Amino acid sequence: MSKIGKLNISIPEKVKVVLNDNIINIEGPLGKKSLNIDLDTFDLNINEGKEVSIKPKKNNQETKRLWGMSRSLINNAIIGASKGYEKILELSGVGYRAALKGTVLNLQLGFSHDINFNIPEGIKVQVEKQNILKISGTDKQQVGMVAAEIKSIRPPEPYKGKGIKEQGQYILRKEGKKK
């Protein structure tokens, strides 16, 4: 049995959840999201617009695997429509800075050239103090993916700690060479 799949999902007041055929539509103050749920495998119950529960019709290995994931996808979409998701990145290094030019993020990261990163639709990026980036959006997967792509441009190195890291991320530091 799935520990996560058994839990009911509470729906905030401002969010509407509607089931049409195999598609569940979630609409909230921050945006809309549609998810495709396999109703041949799962029973989806919406209780008076306050709770959503998902239960498998058959109890085999395949449904056990998908049960918790399906519940998590619905929960993440509801949270994204009501509160949204946010990741904060820090640029640490001498001369490392970021600037926003329309839908393009301009990064100066110690290379011989500037890096221009195109911001996808549905994602908002704010630059604070030139070295702190706030990435926000309604889709958890997309926010995490954009943050990972930006971090991969200049990952933090272990000797001086220069690079792009998430706020609160611990960098394992190494000692330099000795004389």
C-alpha cells in the first residue's frame, strides 16, 4: 500500500478542481493546470470541493507504483495554483552578477563572454542585489528545471566556493595545496 497515496488532498478556498473525462482541471488565483489521470486504473473522488482522494481499482504492482505519484502530481498542481513555487539562487564570486533584460537573463560569471539565458513562459525571474535570483512559477517541475539549468552554467567549486548555488545549500569545501 502507498503511504502517500492514502492521504487525502485538501483544496484551499480559492482553488477549483473539476474532473472532465480523464482530465482534471485545477484553477486558482495564480493560474490553471490540467492533468491527465488514468480513470481505468484509479477512482478519483472530489468531496464537496474541499478534498480530493485517489484510490486504485485493482491492487497490483503497476497501480501501487503509480498511486503515490498520481496523488503527488495532483497535490503539486493544487499548491502551484494557490501559492506557487519559488527557488532562490545565489551567485557567489568576484564580479559575478545577473541582470534582467525583458525575457532574457544576462549572467556575468567570470567567463570571457556574458551568458544570455532565455526565460521560458510561465516562469518569473527577479534579480535582487545583482547576485540573488528568485525563480517563481506555478509548475513545480518547471521551476526546478529552470533553477537546475541556471545552476549548471557555473556549478559551485569546492576550493573557493565560487559559482551558482541554491540558498542554504551546503558546499563541501576542500583544503588547497600545502607548501
